Amino acid sequence: MAHNPQVPQGPDGQGHPDPAGNTQMFRAFVDEGASRPGSRQAAAPAPGGPRVGLIVGVVVVLAVLAGVAWLAFS
């Protein structure tokens, strides 16, 4: 096994336990970060209803296709 100088090694060669390797420690770390006053919260999903971007995209695609067809048949 290769020696990694950035990871401190103990006398038994195992080093310190990795908190990311333990699911409970990782979840505690994530929960701790979410409870800080200055931390960002996950964005709420957009409310239902018409998706304006999707509708505009479909209209643009149809306009381009109509333009190509008009040029091809004229």
C-alpha cells in the first residue's frame, strides 16, 4: 500500500478514523452544518403550473422548424 504523506499515520499504520467513512458521523456533520445560523438552506422546488421556459423553448423550436420548411419548399 502506498504511503500518503498528507494523511497522518499512527504507530499501527492506521492513522486517525475517517469521519466520512462512518455514516452516522457524516450525517451528524451534515445536520450540524444545516443548523448553523448563516448556512444556506436547500432551494424550495418551484411551484406547480406552466413552466414558462419549456413553453418558450417549444415555441422557438417550432418557429425554427417552420422557417426551415418554408426555405426548403420555396
